[in-house]
Amino acid sequence: MIFEHLREFRQLLYSCFGASKDALFELMDAALMSPSLRSFVHLSQHPIFRRQWSSAYSALHDGRIHRAKLHRYLVQQISVQTQPLLVGDSSHWLRPEAKTLKDRGFHHQGGHTVGVGQSYSTLSWVPDESEDWALPLRHERITSFETALTKATFQLKQVCRHLPMRPLAAFDRYYGNGIFLNHTAGIEVDLLLRLASNRCVYGIPLAYSGRGAPRKHGHKFKLNAPDTYPEASEILEMEDSQLGRVRVTRWSQFHFRNSAKRPMEILRVEIIKPKGKRRKFKPLWLAWAGECMPSLDGLWRRYLQRFSIEHWYRFAKQRLYWTTPQLSSNQAAERWSNLIGMMSWQLWFARSDCMDTPLPWQSPQQVLSPGRVAQAFPSIIAAIGTPAQAPKTRGKSPGRAQGEFQLPRTRYPTVKKRVSRRKKAKMGQKTAA
């Protein structure tokens, strides 16, 4: 049967919805079938949304989603023919004017720009050899009592406990530190972390001399100081069809200063002869920590697949309208964020039976991207239908009683997290100067 996997997933998804399940389901379909949107409430004007415009917001505020059953089903879809690749990152949902939204904080936007809003941590599965698809397994808000590191650790623990084999998890340089390695020490996962170019790592200490406390750290390896480079354990050169001549250098048995019990393999990826005249690449520094070291040829290529989650964040914000609604409660924002992940999975299940329908100015695609599948989704819904039920007339609401006034909403201060000791010391030095 055509779109059989998609039908099965949509039926399961519908069964996982509690209150307001029909409105939630139609709201999700309306977002998938709307190539452009002026405002969030305009989703209620789509023909597939058969309810009143106020139901678009009421469904998110009053609806319920049973996430445990849905999470187990999504983890079961991960292919284990080869080592699964999980990628993690976080992104911001800025709400600078939402003073009645609880638990907003300050978030750096790059450089010296700071925005006010909330952060969400995402752990996704990247299918084999895929560069366009990142399928969210967990997409959750980072509260003011958590950090991106602790949230990513929790998500890894929840996903890996249901996997039959040890996955590989790739993270960017924000997670490339000893704190994250210590947090994930008890999880059955191999880590592939990007390192900042000014990082310092330490080798195995010398043998105990018999006097004083045993040393924890050996040779200091500073990544941006070539005179500190030790002898490499392995050097591999290869030809890449897109990048050019690539050299990968590996150093074994190094660790961060605050995670001496977690040894790592340090990798340096260089493009020594790029394809193209004006292309320049800086060295890519990676750290691998796990049980069985894979081949260098494939390991650095797997990290390049991590960038698919960056594409997914852009797709979620621009095409799936993740940050478009101006919701007044954290519960409604989290339900809408959960629906964003479910939309992405629906596009993935539909891709195999989907026929490419390019616009006149678009070229055909052999391997369909999420945007191209979303472009054909109206015809897919017309073919398979929807499990959502039509609305039932309940008459006109009596409204607010005469003389009754609605109290103003509570305004919440912006949360400022605790300043670290290092920042306090720097602030003290600037004040003294």
C-alpha cells in the first residue's frame, strides 16, 4: 500500500494525543500544507483546519500529548545495521517582549549580541549517509535550573537506554569539554566532539616517583601551538571528491584537565589541497571517546553529518513555523515544539513514496529534501486522508458575565543565571583597573 508507513505513524500519533487531539492534529497538518504564513492564527484559515480560529491557540493550551509511547516508537525506527549516529545541539526561541511568559533568560546570539527568550535542546537521529535529514528524538525546553550540557546528558540517557547497540553521538565545540565528558561517563555511547582551536589537553602522566601525590596530567598539548604537538599515533591522507586532498592526524590517550579519567583520541582534519582556487579551510579539531575506535577515514566524515541538525533548525523556524506563535505559557510552547518534531518524522516517512513536484523555477531532485516533500504534502494528505474527526457544534458560548473583569496577567522577571567564578574574577579585575 502506498504511504503505508506514513499511515501507520499518523494513526499512532493520533492515539498519543489526549485532550483536543483533533484540533492538534489538524493544526499540525495545516502547518505542513502552508508554504507561507503571515501569522500563526492564519493556520486556522486553511481548509484542512475545520474549527474556529480560536481553536488554534486553545488546542496548544488545553491539549495533551503522551510522549513516552511516542518516544519509544521513534527510537525503534533507528536503523542498527551500522552504528547509529545521534547529533545534538540547542537553539533559541527569542521572546523579548513576552513579559508575562515565565522562565525567560538571556542567551548569546554570537559576538556581543544577547537576546531574551528560551532555549531548546534537540537530540536527533541522522540516517545513514544523509546530509539533509535530522529526525528529532527529543526536542525539549532547557529550564532556568538546567544547562545545555545537563539537558543533552539527560536526552542521551533516555535514548540510549532503549537502543540495542552503542550509538555514536556528535556535538559541536560548546560540548567539547571535561564537564560534558564527566556527565556522560555512565551512558553507553561513543562521543565525537568538536574542540575549540585554543583548547589544551593533557597526556598520560609519568610513572610515580615515590614522593608527593601522584601526578594526574602529563604532556600539555595546546592545539594552537605547534611546538607542543607530540608524536602522532596515526596519519592518513585521502582524496575527497568534494573537498580535495585531506590529511587526518590522530594522537592517542589525552584528556581534559577536569576529566582525567576519560581518555580521548584527538583528531586534526586538514584540507591540504582544496578543490577550487579561492577555497580556504581551517583545521578541524575533534575528540573521540568510546570503546572501539573506528577507522579515521569514516570517523571525520560522520562528524560532517552533524551539520544536518543546523539545517533542521533553519527548516523548523522558516518552513514549519516553530518560533512563529506568540504563546503565553510554557506548556503550550512545549506542545507546539513537540508537534514540530512530529511533522519532521511525517515528512521522512512520506519521502520514499513521494513524487517530486518542483515549481517551474526549481530543478528536479533525485533524493528529496524535507522542503521538497513538504511541497508535495497536500497531494499526500488528499490520498491518505486524516484520522482527525470533524468538529461537533456545541452552540454559542455565553461569554463573560456582565460586570466581570479579567485580571491582568502576572509579569515575570527575566532569569539571570549564576555567574561563574572565572567571570567574577575577570569582572573584579576590570573593576580594580
